[in-house]
Amino acid sequence: MANTASDIAPDTAFQMAVAEHTPNATGIAEFYKSNGFAPVWVGNTQEHAQRRAALIKSLSEMHLHGLPAAGYDVQALIDQMQQARSVRDLGAVEAELTRVFVEYADDLYSGALRPASIDAGLVRKVERRSATDHLQQLNTHGADYLDQVAPQTLQYRSLMKQKMALEALVDQGGWGSTVPVTKLEYGDTGSSVIKLRNRLVAMGYLKPTASPVYDDAVLAAVQAFQTAHGLAADGVAGNGTITELNQPASERLKAVYVALERERWLPRERGTRHILVNQADFSAKIVDDGQVTFETRAVIGKNTHDRRSPEFSDEMEHMVINPSWYVPRSIITKEYLPKLQSNPNAVGHIEITDRRGRQVNRGAVDFTQFTARNFPFAMRQPPSKRNALGLVKFMFPNKHNIYLHDTPQKSLFSREVRAFSHGCIRLAQPFEFAYALLAKQEEDPKAFFHRILGTGKETKVELENPVPVHLIYRTAYIGPRGDIQYRRDVYKRDSKIWQALQKAGVALPDVQG
């Protein structure tokens, strides 16, 4: 740039050019007015030069984050800066650099997509900084802010490394030949076992070997693969395991791109202690200071349009020991009303109550006169071991009516795919989950819990310190030992996110090439 704007008065051509090229609706204009139209980028100080260089570098590296780099014409920015001759030109450059910076910061801080527009289950409220906030942060932290915009989590940084490794792998042709879809197990030999062995070696689960036998080493490698992909680690390479083995590296790379975008959607402050429910992993965890201190299997919503568990964050405020189940209206009208119309004594374990909570005499009601719209009663299942919520529920009040709870249907936790509920999250070890939560406020949490449980009475127990809850859905994530984990896209949400990323301009390296 031939000139600089460091000494330009606010009422000059520079101010006019900035104002002319700055959209009012973005908040950028307000920032410049409050800042006295002092230049952020085109001054002649070392700080201004560092900001310009840092922005160009950051824009050039957008692809590292799995973001649509083509949306930022870096060369056009460089050309515009080099061709600036007048004060008015400098004002236009200043406005353009600011516009691009704000778009870059928004994409990297909050994600390139709007979740709610992709899938009905993506009800997460994404934290977004205004243009003014980003610019004020830039003024405060200087060029360093450009390195602080992306999530600073270990998960995000590790996913970026995995992305680069997979991109290199895709460029080299992936993991080689696929394995015939059949059933292979310990002791087998033949060409299919050799292809299985070679695939496991290429994927890093097996050390190079020339053995054509499904031996101890292959067995251990298959089990390690199964564990890393959320499969039953029985050591048998059946249809499910081989289907996952045969997924190309490019498909795994798509999952990592999606995981990076999802990480950008999560709150920056997760909570020193928080609960993390990964629906794709069918698990619920308590995390303290970044370390998983408790983990249990979970059942999530059934894969139908009205039962899939949504994704959002909230705060767990209390638990209810010996809970009643107040049947949701949708279940009453869709499932129970038709049964009552056929037989008034159906679902006898559920109480029918009027608007005042008084139990209704079934024999005195003609249920056939009601429809889903005008059914006037509520339904409640009293506390018991047979209660649909089991013996404890964990509440983070929300408009979606989602919570965590016990269940009498314990057999479901042995399933590999655990999507059976009406949307709430069922826990395999709810008592132990309660002990872990209560340990922060009770000297003997187990005794405290069972003392209340033994009364059989519905009892609300407040958490002295509410615990953030994050219901997420992650088909690719980094495990506690730094290893990449993959899960099946049971709700097909990640495939929708990938399609949206493609539409926004993201492409895999082989496509870009």
C-alpha cells in the first residue's frame, strides 16, 4: 500500500470510504463510529502490519479447519492492498479486510452452518459473537486473536491432526483392498483372511505379518478395531465388522470434517464438571477438569421422526428419587387412548387423573367419545420398580422435555445399537451416576441415596451446584488415549451436515485436486 491511514482525520475521504463500503446491518459501522474511524488494518505501525499478515495467513489456512476456503479470495485481497494509491482506496481496503475478518471469525468461532436449518433434532443454540465483539477482541489481543478464534480444546486440535493424516492417506489411495463380506473367525485361513490381515495392517491395528491364519494377533487386532468403532468386541469379523472395516478413508475423513464443525457449535465454557452424552456412542459421561470420572452405557431415542433425541446444552438442577412418570401427552393420545377405547382396563398400571390430579374411575368413562384433541385427562405411573423411569431421574428442565433416567428394561443395554426410547436418555448405571453427582455435596452419597430410596416416596434432591449437560452426537471423536473413535450415523444427521458443508464449499482433497 502506497499510503497509510494512521494520521487521517475522521472527516476525510478515508472515513467516507469506510462508511460507504461498510454494511450497516452487520454492526461493523457501529464499531467504526465508536472507534472514531481509527484504522484496524491499514495503519503504518508494526501492529497494523502484523494484523494484515496474520489475517492473510489465517485465510490461507482455512482448509486446515475443514472450512470452505474458496469463500475467501486471498489473492484478490492482496491485489487490492497492493493497488491502493489514495486515501479513499485505503478506506475501501480497510472496509474489505474488516468484512472478511468478521466472516472468517464467525465461521471459525461458531461454525459455517446454522444447525437448526439442517435437521429438526439440531436444536442447539450456538454461541455467536457479534462483529463488534470480534473487532474489539482484535483490538485488545492484536494479531494473536486470530489464533484464538477457533475452539482451543484438545478435541479440536486432535481432530485437526487426524484430518491432516486422513487427507494424506486419501491422497495415497486409502487402506488398500477391501475385505469380502463374509464371516471370519479365529482359526480360519485363506484369501479372505489375508485381505482382512492386510486391511488391519494398513489401518494400524496389526503389525506387519505374513501369516495367512486368523491367529491370536489378528484376533486382538479385530477386537481393537471393534472397540474403536463401537462394535461388540467379540473378535469375530462378521458382516457388521467387515462393513465398518471396508469404509473408505474418504468416508472417515468426512466424519472428521463434520466433527470439527460440531465442535465449533459447542459452548466455549463447558463447565469444570459437566455431563457429556454422546448419542452416536450410546454413552453418558461425567467429566471433571477434562478427565472422564464416570461413564455408563445409555439408550437414546428410537430412530423415528418423533422420537430421536435432540442435541442441546442445559444445566442439571436436581434428581428425583422414586419418581412418578407423568406420561407425555403425545404418548397418551398416540399409544394409550386407542388401547383405552378398546378396553377401559388397559394399561392398568397407569393412573388416569383429572385436571386437579384426582384419580378417575375408569369404569365411569366412555373413552370412545374422545379424540387426541379433546382427551381431558392426564396419566401418571406411581413410583415403583416397574415405573418407566425406574427409581431415579436426573432433571435439567427444558422445553424439549428431555432428561436422564433409570429404566426397568435392563436388557436393552446389552444391544450394540441402543436407540429405543421416546427421546429421553436411559442410563445403565443410574445409581452409580447419582452417587457420583452427590459425592460433591454428601459425605456418604451412597448411604444418602439409599436412605431416600428406601422410603419409597417421591423425593426431589437439589444439586447444590448445577452441572452443565451437553447432549451431543459425534460419529468421530478422539478417545481418552488420543486414539480416533468412529461410530455409525444412526440418525443420519452427520450425512446431512456433510451435504450442507459441501453446499457451503467444503470439498475433500481428492475432489479439490
